[in-house]
Amino acid sequence: MFSVIIGFLVLITLIVMRVSIVIVAPIASSIIAILNHLNILEVFNNYYLPGFAEFVQNYFFIFLLSSLLGKIMESSGDAVKVGEYVIDIMGPRYVAVGIFFTSAVMVYGGISGFVIIFTIYPIARSVFEEAGLSKSLILAAIAGGNIIMGIPLPGSPQIHNLIMMDFFGTSAVAGLKVGLIGILFSMTFSVGYLYYRTKKLTGENFSDQGSNFSKIMDGIQMGEFLFCLSPMLTIFLFLAVLKIPPVISLFLGVVVALIKNIKKININMVINESISNASVPLLYASSAMGFGGVISHLPVFREFMNNIINMSSNPYILIGVLTNIAAGLMGSASGGLLLTISTVGEKLVHFAEPEKLHRIMIIAATGLDTLPHNSSYLAMLSFTGLKLKETYFDYFIISVIAPFIALTVAIIAAVFL
């Protein structure tokens, strides 16, 4: 296990130094191979590249369609309208909370968590400036909606849910009660924290103007809001309700978005930019999976995972711990899920309800994956120009502590429900 720890430390150190994971993952894999007296070329050909290629093969169209949907939402102005509506309802002193829920709505509607920053940040920057709130809180607010609600909520079309559906043969809403209870606690914590930080950062400029929930009763504005969300509602209907395969559900959502916005967008530009937006996150995730492929085939790592299994008789605690560790090693929630199920998934599935394991694993995967080497966080920093030292404290509270609360509550619920 010493070799894995060394490789992981090299991985984190280089990524924090802003070296791309596309370069870092092969370097860390090579170090692990050398420390285990393995042939580097054989490791790359037998473990790294197959893990990399399998991820691309399985999820290329998911990333592409998600990116396309996000770009259509952005180019048509639907994303801005959704954001403005949520912010208007929440009020100035709930600006960060409003961005939190806007992010949750969009991610839950099908926009990839990898590309959500491109859609949300322009909205967040303008409303934060209007409220006199430091931009250092933006990443926590955006990631919070994504991590706390958009990804783990039952019915989500995000890749994490799709991975679990494939492995367990479960539905998109598997583990409904367990998921909702855990997420309710973490959402409450996150909203309270964002409100507290908003008040602290704005100080004397903190507005006394509260929420404007009466706007919800405005039929015209509500109708426009729902019309903007119609592609996302389409995805939810086909994926979660009608149980249509994810790629088809996403494709139908994109078709609806194109039909309703055909006169508002430049199709060629949208398609080209969508491909660019999808390529980098896919490359990041695939590189992480290549690294995971190397780790998962090491006898010492499999022994480590099996030893943890023997530490407790509760499969929900075990799967929560193991998935969190794997996601932390990978710096990727989806990578952590795939690493866990590829090493110990078959053993655990026989000792617990697959539906509950499905939801608990997704919640667990959204914890330690957001350490500083997380590719989505690094992409956010690069896109926004913000710095790690000014954003990571709030980001850590929302993306690590809050999911831990959700995981703890979800495990308790799984045991007693």
C-alpha cells in the first residue's frame, strides 16, 4: 500500500502545482509500477490504457450530450432566465443560496457537473457583484448545488447514477428514502452555511430584503421558467419515470432544447463549442480512470480493500468508507465509484439491498473526491481566474463536510428503514 500512497501524493502534489491530470496520471502510474517492480509498458498496455479507453467508450455520448444541452441553455439565454428567476425569488441576502439551487436544478436536469461552471458562473458573477458579495464564495455555491443535490438526488441523469444503474441493475430512483433523508440534512447544513457566510462577507452591506416567494404565484413568470426547463423536465420524464436508457433520454432532452431555441442559437457554433467543452472533462475523467485501473489491479490494493471489508459487519458503513477512499484517491466521484465496484462491489452486493447501496455509494463518492486535486475544481479555478487560497475553505466545507453529513444520515436511514 506504500506504493499507492506515494503515487497518490505525487498525483496530488503535481495537480496542486497546476500540472494537468492528463500528464500527472501516467507519471503517478509509472511510479507505482516501479515501486511494485512491474514493467511500465505492460502496466500501461494492460491496465492504464484499457481503463482509459473503457471510460471513453461507455460515457462519450453522455458527456457530449450533457455539454450540448448546457451550451444550448447558455446560448439561448435559458440559463440566465432560470438563474434570474431563482435569484429574484430568493432575494439579495440569499444570493449564494440562490446560486446553490440554480446549480442543483441545472445539474439535476441533465447538464453535466463537469461543465456546469460554464453555464452558472456568468450568472453568479453578476448577481454577486450586484449584492456586493465576494466572488470567493461562488465556487462553493455552484459546487454545493451540484454535489449536494444535483448528483446524488434519486432520478438524476448524471453519470454517477448511470454507473450505479449499470452495475446493480437498479432504477434511476433507487434508494429513494435513504437518499432524500441524507440529502435533506446536508442541504439544510449547506444552505445555513452559505447564508452565514453571505452575512459575514457582506458585513454592513448585508441586505434586509428577504425572499420574494410571492413571485412563484405569478403564472406568467412561472410558465416562462418551466418553459426554459422543458428540456430538463423531458430528460427526467424519460429517464426516471419511463425508465428509458440514459443516452436516449439525454438525446430527447437535447432535441427539445434545439426545437424550442432553434431561432436563438447558431447551431454550428453550439455544436463545435459543445465538443470542445466535453472533450477536456472527458479526457480528465478518462485519465483518472486509467490511474484507477492501475491501482485496482495491484494485489496490495485489493488486499487493502479486502482488509477494510473485514473491519465491520455493516455493508453500508463499509461501502461508504471504501467509496470515499477510492474517490479521494482518484479525485473523481465517478472514478471512485468505478474503482470501488471493480474491486469489492461483487462481494458487498450479496450482503445488502442493492437499491440502498446504489444511493449510499453515490453520496459517499461526492466527499473526498473534492480534495484540491479534483479535476472539476481545478477547471473552475482555471475558468474563473480565482485562487485556491481564497476559495478552498468554503469549498471544502460545502463539498466535503456537507456530503459527510449526508452519508452519515443515509447510512443510519439504510440500517433502520
